[in-house]
Amino acid sequence: RALEADIERGLPRGEFLLYLQPRVAAPSGTISGYEALLRWNHPVRGMIQPGDFIPVAEVSGKIIALGQFVLEEACRLLQGLEERLHVSVNVSPVQFRHPDFVRDIQDLLRRSTIDPSRLELEITESVLIEDDDHATAVLDQLKTLGLRIALDDFGTGYSSLSYLSRYPFDVIKIDRSFVDALGREDNATAIVRSIIDLGTALGLHIVAEGVETLDQARYLADAGCDELQGYLLGRPAAPELAIRQIDRDV
Ligand code: G
Ligand code: G
Ligand code: MN
Ligand code: NA
């Protein structure tokens, strides 16, 4: 595949970069951190979204080098950010299952001066389905290193609830489909409220994704959501632009 060879050539040439999307505390609206979202500034095709190259990178194994780049870049960005701010990165299932995953993160943290708790790994349920004992061991080791672990796209998988009790998550990110349905579908408010109550009862930090309207933000803040993320609060942007964005009221 041409795209596959392009990834290999583009990585050392600096064609990949992290965009940052703000996460804000609810209800204050103060920026608490950012989600890192990978972009590819391809010399011929222009800016390519991750949905168009991550699947190729996963099949070809290039996701390992890309994922390592993302983690290193996130640590580098964290060095330049205020110490109260965190950065979350998305971890591919292929990356998560690679035998060197934990060791590479350990090496990275040893080379860096950041507090590991400022780095959050977002994993989806697809990471956990395959092989429980391995996933449990990896998550336990990551926790021991001091990282925070988020369950991304919460509520979209098959057994979200059993995962919550089985694995040591710190954060759940409510999938944007639920946020989008707020005020439009009858059951949406009940579902969102139940997720927040359940997560809170389990001592988890609750983040809502895909917040686009002030009504959604107010509802989520009232229901006890800890952090909000979405176009209302800020779009993914190049780091130098994203970190210039100011806190806003919700
Ligand atoms: O950035 P966007 O706005 O288009 O992201 C689309 C999808 O790509 C999301 O599911 C997101 O989790 C995923 N994604 C974005 N950046 C990364 C990354 O650095 N690594 C992995 N594995 N997935 C990413
Ligand atoms: O799968 P994950 O949750 O990592 O995906 C993040 C994706 O969600 C990115 O593609 C990002 O651009 C997108 N995103 C972030 N905020 C919003 C939003 O408010 N609305 C919509 N539709 N997408 C969003
Ligand atoms: Mn994510
Ligand atoms: Na998500």
C-alpha cells in the first residue's frame, strides 16, 4: 500500500503532529487538560484525519511507531504546560497488545521529568475483549507507573458495566452519541444521568465528550459530570493555538 510506505517516510520527516482539544472542569469552565488527536500533514494529500490512516497503520504494524511518537510528543507538550494540566492520548488495541508496550512507556517516563499522573491513556472496550488476563496485567502495570487510565467511548460496547468492575479505570468518557441525544431522545437524559451516578459511586472521574451546546453543558454539569469536552469548549487545534485558548464559562 502506498499509504503504508508514506507513513514510514513521513514519520521521521515531521509530517505527523498532535492537535489538542481542551477538556474543561464543570461547572467552572476552567481548562483542566487536553486530548491529543493525531493529524498527518501529508505533502501531497494535505491534512489527513486519523480515521483515514490509523486503520492502515494498525494492519501494517506502523501504529507501533506512530503510537510511540504520540506518547513522546504528549510528554514533550506536558513539559511546556502548567503542572495542573493533563494530556490524554488514544491507545490503539494493536499498540496495547504489543509485548513492549509497558516497557516503552516505562522508558519514556524515565527519560521525562513529568509527573506520570498528568498523562492519561484512553482505551476503548475493543482493547479488553480479546484476552482478559493480559489486559488486566498491562493495566495494573500502567497504574503502578502512575498513569491515569480512561475508558473511552463509554457505553458503546457490549459489556461496559462488567469492565468497570473488573479493570482499574480512573476516568470514564461518556460517548458523544449519548450527549448528542440529550434533549432529543426520551431515554437519553436517564441514561446519561445513570452513567454519571454509577461512575461517581465507583469513585471515577466522569468526562462527557461531544458537548456542542450550552444546554448540554449545563445539563451535564448539573448532573455531576466532572469535565466536559466538545466543540462548544474548543475544537482540536495545533498546540500553539489550543493553549492560547482561554477558560470559558459553562
Ligand atoms: O481526531 P478525530 O477528530 O478525527 O479522531 C478520530 C478517531 O481517531 C477517534 O476515534 C480517535 O480516538 C482516533 N485517534 C485520534 N488520535 C489518535 C492517536 O493518536 N492514536 C490512536 N490510536 N487513535 C487516535
Ligand atoms: O474516539 P474518540 O473519543 O477519541 O474521538 C474523538 C473524536 O471526536 C475526534 O474525532 C474529535 O475530533 C471528535 N470530536 C470532538 N469534539 C466533538 C464534538 O463536539 N462533536 C463531534 N461531532 N465530534 C467531536
Ligand atoms: Mn478519545
Ligand atoms: Na470517545
